[in-house]
Amino acid sequence: MNRSGAQLRAGIGDLMALGEFQRVIDICKKTLVAARDARDPITEALSLVGLAASHRALGKYKDALILANGAIEQSQKAHMPEVECDALLERASILRIGQLQFYEARDDYREALNLGHEIGYEAGVSQSLCGLAVVMLKVDQVGTVHAYAREALDIATEINDVSLQIEALNVLGLYYIAVKNHDLALQALSDALARAMDKKFAISQAYVLDAIGELHMAMKQPDKALSYFGRAYEIARQSHYAALQSSIMLHLGTTYVAQEDYSEARKCYDSVVRKSEEMDMPIVEAQASLHIATLHLHLREPAIALDYQRRSVDIAHRSMNPFFESQSLQQLAMTQRAMGHFEQAIESFNAALNIERSLDNDKAVREIIAAILWTQVLGLVDKVLRLLHLRQESDQD
């Protein structure tokens, strides 16, 4: 890569970490025009990557995806594998963060990882490993997460990339939360926060503060969690980071539910729905709908919960997001089962099972089959009890 391209990439990375998204847009628009005039394909492709990243951060996911695809096409035409790796990583981020398309993001991360290994692009390898670790956490397949995140951290340390070090430590912290090792989670996240604060990387700070909030929720300390979520949200709000604002607001809502402050929780969820409509992010509305459904279950209003779960299923299906459709179907099935609608629950579980089989998610397939069997048992018991009740009534007559 030429010197101007390397400087542009480094500058974009720093500004994104600082939350200066509009500055990235302004700079990349100028460099894009200049690169096209000078017939500089490297700077042109990197400018497109920067524009994609900044549009993603501002919640303009459709535009971001078009720009990322343009960067991939441009870098492939010009035979620039390092820039192609950057573009693939950005598209993966758009799919993961903006569209919750975790399996599609996984494919891009894997392609970027292979490309990074082929050309010896260590930063690309580290970022790909971090992305894969996050995706595996999201789809509840934690077996490889620690190895991915640990290797990403080792590489980031070797090349002295603080931003990647923070990202890897944050993922390690989330992994330790998932496996209930709270001491190691706090250690990793505290280290990540210290480095982010030292570099004044606002967005990195917001992500880590949000993760620390999740840790305190896992430790059943909702008051502390609220404090960290609040700090993270304020940073995201000031930076206009759309996806992070919505994610943190959902975490805030969950915390209020844990405190049985249902009115505040509903305000959080409603704000996410409004944001999703403003930014044209239907899958985020589906996410919020599942949270609202859980809220109504706490309020012992399962019929209302069913409506929101069905809405989430419908949005996910129309958005062509099979993973999230399956998650919504499984929650719908559990509510149907709790209400004694066993045949409907089995139908919903089977729909989710077909999706998970198509995604080759063996863990989910096993869990859903077990849920179906248990639902069948409960349905059989219910029928027996009904027959016994009818017989008792007949004997009394």
C-alpha cells in the first residue's frame, strides 16, 4: 500500500474511534474525488471504506452496504488484497451491527481472515478474529470464542495496535461473562477501559462501559449496571452512533425490568422502536418487540406478549434474517407452551428447527428437539389430566 493510502486508513481509524463520524465523511468525500481525478485506485477504495464505516455508525446501513460493496469491487479490480480485506471487514461489521445478519457476517470475516493470512496483513487477521469471536458469541456458540479473541489480542499487542487491543479485550470480557467467570471478565474489561480512556477513544469507551454494565447485570447488581449503561449511552448519543444507542437502550430496559420498574423499561423499548423507524432499521424493531414481549410476560400479560413475538417473527422473515426469525419463533413457542397451546408451540418450534438445520447450527438443533419432546410430554400430560377431570365429573353425575 502506498504512503498516502496508509495515512488515510490510519486517520479514518482514529477518527472513527474518537466518534468523529461526520469528519470522516467530509475527509473521505474529498479524498474520493481527488483519487478518481488522479486515478489512484487504492485511495479511492479506502475512501469508500471510510464512507461505509461512517455511514454505518450513523445508522445509514443501506448506503453503508452499497459503499462497502463498491470498495470490495474496486479493490478486487485493482488487485489490492489488503484493501479488499478492509472492505470485507467493513461489510461484515454492517451485516453484524446494522442488520444482525450474523451468519452472513461470519462468512465475510472468514474470507477476510483467509485473505489476511495469505498476504501477511496482521491487523486484518486480528480484526477478523475479533469479528468471528463476536459473531460466535451472538449465535451462542462459545467454543471457539476464547481462542479467537486471545489470538487477536496477541497479534494486536505484537503490532502495537491499541484500538485492536481494546476490541480484543472487550470480546474476552464478554466471553468471560458468557461462561460466568466474572473475575476474569472484570479484569479484561477494566484493562480495555483504561486503554480506551488513555487514548480518548470515545466509541471504544462506550462499548467497554456497556460490557461492564452487562457484567454487573450478570452479577445481579442492576444499580451498578444502570450507571455504566447510562455513561455508555451518553457517549453514543453525543457521537450519534445509532446502533450503539439502540443496543444500550435495550440493556437499560432489561435492567429496569430486573428492578421491576416496568414503566421506565417500556420507555426505553419504545425509544428503540422510534429510532428504528427513523433510521429504517426494521430488524432493530424486531429486537425491541421481543424485549417488549418479555416485559408483558413479567406483567402476566401473555396474550399481549404473543402479539409482539409474532410481530418479531414477521419482521425477521420479511428482513430475510433466518437467525433472528428462529430466535423469535423459539420465544413465541415457549410462550405458547406456557399458555397450554401445545400444538401451536410444537409448530413454532418445528419452524425454528428447520431454520437452524439450514444454518447447520447443531447446538440449536439439539436444544429445539429437546424442547419439542418436552412440549409433547406436557401436552400428553395435559390430555390425561383433562380426561381424568372429565371422568370425575361423569362419576359425580
